[in-house]
Amino acid sequence: MAKPTTETIALPDFPVTMVRELDGHFIHDDISLKDLVAHTDKGLILYFYPKDNTPGCTTQATEFTAHINEFDGLGYDIVGVSRDSAESHEKFIAKYDLQIPLISDNDEKLCQYFDVIKEKNMYGKITLGLVRSAFVFDKDGNLTHAQRNLRAKDYTERLLTMLAP
């Protein structure tokens, strides 16, 4: 599969596993992001983060949850993506009462599509890791904003400022 550039990136049409909590139960939906946007008539903020239950990732997820009504008012749904398992996502959602769905991308198909797996230098050792990134799509599925290597702390406020009319 060819990796899209930022200019040509579109919502993928292949199924992904989305984990969300509803009335105390976890639901695993297999849905394409293209279909998700088509059925909600809302834009989508798709953000990629390295790992559940780590400090930066927890900050980012809890900040998105804290501002979910503001994003909803602007016409956007928020979905987080990591390579963690669906079971890990369930624990992460429950532990922090996250109100956003999370996609389990164990096979890295979505990460590869959005080209967010990059070389990282950890204490002199080169490894491949997920680069914290966010992609904003309008209600028609068009990419309106992309940012890679973003800082987790206060990102939601910066994004809200950018999206505000």
C-alpha cells in the first residue's frame, strides 16, 4: 500500500478496531474511518500516541476528554490510535474515565498508512517508534490540518484555538 503524502492523505476505507465504553460495557467496533465520518456528519480529529498509561499519552487523552464538549460544539469527533491491544485500551479508558474511543492498531496498518512510525534515538540506540501526531479531517473527509512530533501537554488547547471560528 502506498503511503499518502500530507497533501493527498484521505481517510482510509479499511476496517479498524475501535474500543469505546458505553454504560459500563466495552464495545469493539470494526469500522472504516471513512464510514465513521460519513455516518456522523462531523469532522474527525485522529491522533496517534505511543503507548497507553504513559505520562504524555495519559495527559493527551485526559485533556481531549476534558474538552470533548468543546470539540463536539465545533463539529468534531476525537479518536485516539496506538499499537496497544484492545484489552490495554479498555484498561486505559476505565482507569482515566476517558470519553473518547481508541483504535487498537496491533498490525500497524493505520500507523503505516499515516506514516507515523519513524526512527527514534533512545539513549544512543536507534529504534522504530510511533511519533505523536494528529490529523484533522472536515465532515467531508478532507484533511485540513496535520501535525507530527507534537507536544502532548496543552495540545488540545492549541488545537481548539486553531479550530475556533
